[in-house]
Amino acid sequence: MAFDIARTRAAYPALTEGFVHFDGAGGTQTAAGVIDAVTDVMRAAVGNRSAAFAPGRRSLEVVAAARQAVADLLGAEPDGVVLGPSATALTYTLARTLGAGWRPGDEVVVSRLDHDANVRPWVQAAEAAGATVRWAEFDRHTGELPTGQYTDLVGERTRLVAVTAGSNAIGTVPDVPAIAKIAHSVGALVCVDGVHSVPHGPTDLASLGADVLVTSAYKWSGPHLAAMVADPARWAALRPAKLVPSSDAVPDRFEYGTPSFALLAGVTAAVDHLAGLDPDAAGDRRARLRAGLAAAQAHEEALLDRLLAGLAARPAITVYGSPARRCPTVSFRVAGMSPTATQQALGDAGFCLSSGDYYAYEYFQTMGLRDSGGAVRASIYHYNTADEVDRLLAELDAVVDRTGTMAR
């Protein structure tokens, strides 16, 4: 069955404003059900967590529902779902906790393809412990992250391998299961950044081989919250720094302060929204999520092919990377224009795109592009349309014509 784009777009109130959103990698628009769920909790009598009175029980239920929803999304256990304000904050919590047990001579492996949130916390924790940082390099022409290099990078002293499941800069989808197999052969942990990959297809913690997987709800139609998931037994073995009177239970011991109950209700609603992307899908929520996200993925991949073909046909535009498997994300430059100027020109015409390095610091530093402004990023989400892709390409032609940009 064809993906019902009209039905999908109708679920996003913000789309009625008329802007063209190719900025999902920086944060998607919010589904109507999410807005309603957040509002309902904020209107209701909700107390801090307590079993002694109804409003307190309500907040307990909200937290439990959010854990179960994220678990269903990722193929995890609800007791293994740590909730927090951002992927960066959660990764720092884990890095400090694991790093406290590292010693000089220990090693961690990070990738120059990753968002800095899955790089810097590990680098800094290693530096604090006197451990060694080893770097996985990407192919500068294709943007691939060669798996074979990990055989040389990973050794008996490797304690952790951090790798992305989808580059937020150029969309590369590395072979995470193969990398994880290498890491696990020496007993190293694998922390996978799923922030950019989870919105674009079904995700399964076990199939990835991830010991820890991080995701952000605002990248998949939800509110600005994040989750870090692992086997509950993994969390039970770790002792993060925490306040003395705060809960020592798993996963609560990794969560600081009182959560936003309203936003957590939004997380559950966002997962329910994704589970409804394929109206004909049957089964439990996990099954419906896999079906809905697979349908959305096929839609996005068709749009990506259309965009890539259009960009390739325009000699004034340089596209970075050509990985065999990629999330629907493209970074490019228009000859003779800074990325900021291109972003501004497109923005003036109602197109929302990112420019700069989008926190993919190591990628753009390695490519020699960061000091000159990085690139422009077009990221496709399931509410985008073929017409929007065509309009973007036409507007790029207009930008080139207006500025007199010469073909490279």
C-alpha cells in the first residue's frame, strides 16, 4: 500500500503555516497527539511521584508509560529505559560513570563520523582517567565508515566503542552490528548514537549489538526529551554520582531531579503516533511501530533518491559523501556561496534547512570545511513530499541564477 502522505501531514498542525521543512535532523515538527497529551497533563491534577494520593499515582503512571513506549520503539525492556533532557546530557552521565572505572592504559574508540555528543564525552572521560583515545576514520570520498579498521583499533585494553547508527551530517549508516561484534570479542561495551537513525526506520537494540542506545524524542515528532536504553542488568552494575536521598533503583538512579511529567506524556504520544503511520498494521505496538516506520522509510528513501538525482544534475552544487546506505540526509554546497548565505536565501523563500557543522565537528574538521562554514543540510522526514523536493531544487536553481554562481 502506498504511504498516505496526506493523512500523515494532517497530523502536524505546524505544516499549515506553509514552510517547507527539510530540517528534521535538527528537530521535527510536533504531532498533534503529542501536543494534546502534553496539554492534558498540564491541565490535570498531577503531583510529584507518590502512591499515597491520586495525582501522585498519575505521575507514576506517566513515567511508566513513557518507559514502556520507548522500550517498544527500540526493542528494549522498560526497566532499561533511562529518561533525560537530551542525548548529550545522558551520554555525559554515562561517560562520567564508566570513566570513573577506567585506568591509564585503558582505551576507548570513537569515530570522526559521529555527532560530537557521542565523541566529546568519551574523549573527556578518557582524558580524566588517563586512558587512550583511538579514532575510527571515515572515507573522505564516500563518507563510509570502514568496518575493517576496527579490527586494528580494538584490543584487549578497549573498554568502550562509541559509534553512530546514522550520520547526522551525510546520512551514512555504518555496519554497527559488525563493529559491535568486534568490540564484544574483547569484552568492550558499545554505545550507539541512534539520534539520527531511529526516526528513519525500525530499530532493534539486540540486532544492532548495542549495549547502550541513545535517542531523542524531538527527532521523531515528540517533545524535547531523550532516552538512553540498555539491559537493566547493565544499569544495575553501574553506580552513577547521585544525591543521597534520590532513588537507588534502576533506572531511576541515572535520572536527576523531578522529570517533566507533561513532556513524558508527549513521548508516549509520539511513539503512539509512529505506531499509527501504517493504518493497516496489526498486532501489538511494537509490531505496528515496525510496520509504520518501515512504510515511512520507504517513502523517505524515494524522496532521497529524487533529491540526490536532482542535486547531481546541477553542476553548481557539490554533494558530500556517497555512502551505500544512508539516512535521508544530504550535505551540499553551492559554488561561490557560503553555506550561511545559501541557507539564508532558501530561508527567505520559506525553506527550512540547516547550515554549519550541525555538531558533526570531526567530520567537517577532517573535510577541511568547518572553518569556511561547513555545508547546507537537507534532511527528509516522513511528512515531506515529492513536490517539496522539486520545489527545493527549483529554488536552488533560482538562487544560482540570482547570484550568478558559475558551475564548478
